[in-house]
Amino acid sequence: MKDVMVLTGAGQIGMAIARRMGYGMKIVVGDKKQENAQAVAKTMNDAGFDVIPVKMDLSSRASIQNIIATAQKYGDITMMVNAAGVSPSQAPIEAILKVDLYGTAVLLEEMGKGIAPGGVGVTISSQSGHRMKQLTPEEDEQLACTPTENCSNCPCSSLKIFVTPCTHINSPSDATKSVSWRNPLSGAKRGRG
């Protein structure tokens, strides 16, 4: 049994992180398009990594639970890289909220149950995240404390600004956020960020 990395989103950024951090690990790569996951797995396996592809939909709790269960068959999950998501140029507002907001929240919630003690994770945000105004303390608390199943309906007005389509983004670069699993209601913390 090996340490396992779960990579969601079979794109170039996620693959670059997996190549840098995942040597010697079993890597389970999931993507909504099976052929994307297979292409990343082939590229990495040809380079000497140990990767398996899994069809996975970030907007589905059952699909997220499936990739975690698949990964756990190979050993302890010690790393999670979430590079999945859609942008305003790819999808309507409802899909963006379902994937980028709800899906990420569910992934963090479910991974918090399945990752090994001391495990780490990172979620990659697109440049679109720079278009959103900073949340107020009240909006931040609303978003942090809204149950996962309701987060797409969170009354935060800033969420609508985030998903408004635009033709040009003037932004520095992709943002990354490290993750620690914390229940905002109890203050309990798992993992490290």
C-alpha cells in the first residue's frame, strides 16, 4: 500500500502539481470527462508515475464519495489537489455555483472524513476569483456557516458578481489556497494548511 494523492480536474495545473508532489505515491485522477483523466494518467504513467483515471463529477456528492473510496483501496489518502472547476466562459451561473462553490465545499467536507491524519490539500482557483470583491465579515461568516447543501443559495450578494461573464480579465495569476479541515461551528480542526 502506498500513500495516495487524489487529483480532481485533469488539466495542466493539476497535473503539474501532481508531477511535482506525487512521485512515489499512487495518484487517482478524476475528471468529468473520462478521456481527460485517461490522457493525464497516460502522460504521467509514461513518465514513471503510478496513476489511475476515474470519471468524477465535482458537482455530485456520490461521485466525490466514489473517487475517495476508490483512492482508499490503494492506501491512505495523504494529499488532495482540487484543480477542477468551470469559468464564466465555460458555463452558466447555475453550473458555476454547482461546481465551483457547492462541489468544492462537498469535496472538502467528504475529504475531511477520508484523508489520513496529517494529510494536506490545496484548491486551485481560477483568475475569475480575482474579479469578486472581498467578502464582508458578515458574508464570510454566512458562507462559512451555511450547510453545504445550501451553499449555492447563500444570500451573499458577492457570489453573483463572481460569476458575471466578462470579456477580459485583468488579473495577476491563478490563486491558490491551502486547505485545513475545520468545522466553523465547533472550531475543531483536522489536517494542516
